[in-house]
Amino acid sequence: MIRTLIADDEPLARARLRSLLEVIDDVEIAGEAENGIEALRAIQEQAPDLVLLDVHMPGMNGFQVLGALTHPPHIVFATAYDEYAIRAFEVDAIDYLLKPVSQARVSEAVARARTRIEQGTPPLPADALRAHFDRHDEEPSRVRQIPVQNGRKILVLPIAHILWFGVDYRIVYAHVDGRSYMTGYTLKQLEERLDGAQFFRAHKSALVNLDHVREIVPGVGGCHTLVMHDTARTEVPLSRSQARALRARLRW
């Protein structure tokens, strides 16, 4: 069976794709996702063989989802837009379906996936995907606000309100006073897009807004702790190497 995940923010589009897949004998629907962040989590947890992935979704678009995966599955893009077709095939997508999708095109895409799976052809390796997305991000633009997931809604938070970004289960969360929100960025992308004088990589899994640091507390072995300016006085570890870098910057 070809375990298949459907990722699309439109309920009617998901229902349409499900109905078209259900008539194909060797396809098993592994689940659905209604935004990019859900898609990323579902792929990581369920490890489907194939994903029908929309390009335009809230939280993370289809390309961002693919770029955040360590072990990507086979991908078929399904979208109402045709301007991303070349980029889709650059990341080794099996097919690129334009909405409204027909039964014939879905069956053809699944047949291509079936052939790759039977032949043992792997999806594009993660390092090749990284190289592709790095090429498309050579001149990243600065961001002053960032979309985050809040239940079924997308909030747009001013960067100045965010205390720190942290990684949990390969998803980057934006931490505001007392709340944390899923984002569609990697820490590397945020570092490239945020003001380097304001945001500092405290360790490999945390990017801190220096405007919201209350205290720097010495620890054992040259490590330190950053105490944030929030109600809970949140503590963010500061690695030994980064403590040296921050000391040089702040001259403490």
C-alpha cells in the first residue's frame, strides 16, 4: 500500500483529493493536514510514502515544509498556480497537479510514485534539498513581523514582541510573554532575516532577542543562563562558546 498524506488548507480541496485517491486500490490515506505546520508534523510522525502537498498554505508553504524535512517522502504538488512548476521539479517532485485536479491526473501521479517506490528510487536527499533552498535564499529580506500558528488562526507578531525562538521537535516556536507559537521558519532562516544586533544565537536551539534579556547568570564550566524579561523569568541556556561571543559583544 502507498501510504499517502493530503496537505491543503482548503477543506473542499482535501475532500476532492481524498475522493480521487480512495478509488485507487493500492492507496491508503495516512491522514490530512490543513496547514504547513501540521503537514510537517504529520510527515515526521507518520512517515508516509507519498504526500500530495499544496504550495500555498498558512504557517509554512509547501516548499518550506519540504525544506524543513530531514527524511523527505515522495512529493506531488497540487496547486492552483503554475508559476512554481519549475521549482517543484528542481526538488524532484514526482508530479505537479493544477487544480481543479482530475481523476486521470491523480492516477497518473500515483502511478509515477508507485514506479519509484517499486524501483527503490529514494526522494531527493535532504542535503540536496538544503542546497536548493540555500540557492533560493541567497538574499533573504529582513522581517519586522512574523506569522505564527494560533490554533486554527494565523497571528502576525511584531518581531519586537518576541523574546526568543526555540526549537522543539524540529519546529521553531516564537516565545512571547507566557505563550509560545509555532512558526514556519528554521533558526537559520530567522538568523538571516532578523537584525543581528538584536537577535543572538544563545545555543544551537535558541535565538534570543537581546532587548528582552534581564540577567546573565554564570554557570558551571563557562556556560551561562539568560534570564528573560517576562513574568516567568524564563531561563535560556547560553553555551560556553556563545557566552564568549556575547561577552565580547556586550563587554560585560
